[in-house]
Amino acid sequence: MNWSLEVVVVPVTDIDRAKSFYHEKLGFSVDHDTSMGDDIRIVQLTPPGSGCSIVIGKGAGLNRMEPGSQKGLQLVVGDLWRAHSELVQRGAEISEVQVISPEGIRAANTDDDLNNAGFVFFDDPDGNSWAIQQITSRGT
């Protein structure tokens, strides 16, 4: 039997602000924005090409974490320089491309092999933290 992680809840204070950030700044697709009265609203967004979505909202068990408490979420891309450029062009505040190695973390150079070692970091408006890692090949 396969087990598939398909939704991660991201706690936010302002649903519309967060929806705009993830859709406008990061390019996530808005799968649905569903309200059930004044007490329940569920917004599901999916990163381009991802099989896993995020959910923001209120009610229906979505308020169990404090806004900004989700740390260490990670996206994976095949071209980190391109992803970084796209996010900067969209107006996202994001770190420079970095390389993590046994010697530590440093700014990346265009000739660095970023496979599994290249990262950029950002926070959403509530302080939920994300990383983007380049993976172009995986070990066996």
C-alpha cells in the first residue's frame, strides 16, 4: 500500500493576505476557497507540479497551531537559480541562493553544484518558514 502526503496545514492570521502571498508571490494554484458560514473557511493551494497542497483557513480543526508556528516546510526544484529569479520577479522576499556543505553555509556561485546542497529560504507574512532545495538527482 502506498501512503501519500497530500495536504499540510499552514496556520495564518489573515486568510486573504496569506492566500494572496501564496498565489501572487509564490505562484501556487488556488484549488478552492470554500466557506461554510462565518466560522469555517478552507483555502487549498498547490505549488506548481506538486502532489502536496497547503491548506489555510479557520474552523474545521485548522486553528490548532499558532500562526507562524509551522517551521521547516520544504519545496524541491530542479533549477534553484531559476526558481529564485522567478520568486524575486514576483516580489517575494527570499534569501540569496546558498550552498550547505560540511564546511558550512555560504553564498552560492553560478558554477557550484547545487544538487542536494543548494537552498533558498523565506517566511510567509505570519512567519511560517520555508526552504527551497535543488534536487536534480537522488542517491540510491
